[in-house]
Amino acid sequence: MMTDPKDDKPDPIDRTILVDAMEEAKGIGREGMAHPSTKPVMTGAAIGAVAGLVLPIIGPIFGGVAGAGYMLYKRVRP
């Protein structure tokens, strides 16, 4: 059974999301608090960390990373 070589290529939409997220993260790193995405991403990290404290399996570090990642995603793809 032969596989289709087109299936091995990454989805261009996913790659664009990744590129956009990396550019946004670089902008946050360069501009710091002056960047418009910094405060929402930090708020998401704080909310995730508090949720991680409440949930027994998920820790505050994982919760903070997940919250920041979610808010970064929402900034890139509203």
C-alpha cells in the first residue's frame, strides 16, 4: 500500500499560526510591558497559576504556562 506524499507536508494554516505566535512572543520579549499583548498574556499566566493551585494534579507552573499559551493563542487568532 502506497502513502500519499502530500500527507507528510505540514498544514499551512498550522504553520502560519506557529509563525505568528513566534513573532508575537518575540515582540513581547523585545518590547516588554510596552507591547500590547504582554498584559493579557501575563493575566492568563496568573489565572492559570491560580487554577493550578486549586487543581490537585496540575501545578501552578503548568497552569501558568497553559494560561499564558492560551492567551497568546487568543491574541494571534482572536
